Amino acid sequence: MALNIDFVTALVKLLDKNYFNEKTFNIFISTKAAKAFIEHENIMGRRVSIRDIREELKRLFKYQYYEDRFNFYILKNNLESLKRDIDYIQNNGEEIVKDALNRIYKMVSENVEIITNIYLYAGGPDGGFTVSRKEVYINILNFLGNREELIKLLSHELYHSRKIPLIYKARFNTRLVFARKRYAYGILARIIEEGIACLIQHGPILFKDDVSGSLTRRNLSLSKSHFKMLNETLENIKFGNFHKVKINSLNIYAIGYTIAVTIYNHKGTNLLDQWTLTLNFKNIIKEYMELCKSNKGLPKIDGGAINWILQ
């Protein structure tokens, strides 16, 4: 697996001028990562077009202290650091991928197969994203000048790109037949998926806040309130009160990381592998609820809603 840096090298050429160059911009915006970035932003509800990016870059050149909505100004102000990072990635790409994979296999079964295409991009608030488990995109803004963060971010997204046998995908999809359960099951699935990915990225102790801000030590200190909101969400779904459900208010990273770390610390990786390999989180949730009985300090998941979902 190689690291494709077409997006960032084209962006450097564009930013490393005293004026906006339309020809250089066209090369930049035609890269695969640029197209994927635009599509991802729109999927996430942050409407973006080629025109938006062009206009923001023009303003960046026109106004000395302009801070564009995509945060390209950070790269423009740190071009030398960015160039050093690009040189390092070009010369050490295979080693970077190997280190990221080693980080994954410390936490999951070696039977997990990961073969994907990796692209570096810049822009937006996310640390990265994965497309159909076939393509991984890493935001260079989140590790500028910090190569260890690159490996951590890459390990997170590579976990999302693991190969899942069709039989397990089919079994998972059977859980999504009924509308209400599909909604609730999907939330829990995403929580466990992101929780394990964050465990791989940060380890069982969060020494440093995630650079994207999605997982912070303050988030974890407020975990009881996050779980309370999760319980309310699951109850509302159970009783069909969809108008009360606010998915965007859920911190799935803090909830998922709390569950994954708790299971890992008490049971090791075997239970977590049930999700990683077969997309089955039933025993993970049940074990977490059992651990809550003996550890009163753990934030609890409501048993009534869970039993309804898992039955």
C-alpha cells in the first residue's frame, strides 16, 4: 500500500506563489483526493463545490490575514514544514504504512485483512475518512509537523478499511430490516466501530486529545452525560419518538472509546474481535453491561432498550 500525495503536492505548488494561478488550481482540483474531499464534505452536510474552493483560495491570496473555511491558510503559513513532511512521506511511505498496520495488529486479530488505497488531502474538520472500505483519506492538517500523528491517524482509518467477508455483512444487514431497530442498531454499530478505531489510534489511555477534537480528555470526563444522552436516544427510538432523537448531539467517539477501553482492559482483544471480524457487537455490549454491575463508576447503558435491540 502506497501513500498517494498528488493532492498535497499540487496544493503546495498552488500556495507557493504570490498569486492565484488558475492552471495550477485546475491540476489540484482534478486530483482524486480533491474530488473525494468535496463528496465527503457534502455527505457530512457541509456543502462544498469547486467554485467554493476556488473563491476561498482567491481570497487567501488577496487578503493578507484571511482565514479560509477549509483551513488552507494554515498550510500557506507553514509551507516549509509541509514541504518537509511531503519529502519524508515520499521517502518513508512503506515504513509509515507498516507502522500503522503494526499499531492495528497490537489490538486486533492478525486474521484481519487490510488492503486499500491511501490518499493524503487537506481541508475540513475531519482527521480522515474511508470510502467503501476501499480508499482511505488522511487530512494532512491534523499531523502537520508531527509524523507520529500521521501513523496514529492512518491506523484509525485503515481499521475502517478492513475486509469483511460477505456472509458477515449479510448477517449484519438482516438486523437492519425493521425501521426502528435499524436506526438503533446502526447507532450502536457506529459507536463500537469508532470506539475500537480510537482505541487503536490512542491506546487504552488518552494521553493527548485527538487533534480533530472528536475525542478529548474533557469528553471522557463527561462520559456519564454522553451515556445518558445515548440511553435517551435509544429509548426514544424504541418508542418511535423520532422527533426527539438528536443523533448529531451524540459523541459516539467518547462513548465508543469508553466501551472499547473497558472491554480491552478487562477481557483483552477477543471480544472486540467479534465486531472486527464478524460485525457482531452483541457480546461486547452485554459484557460492558455486566462490568457496569461490578464497577459503579462506569457510565451505564440502559438494559431495557438494549434488550429490545438485541432480541
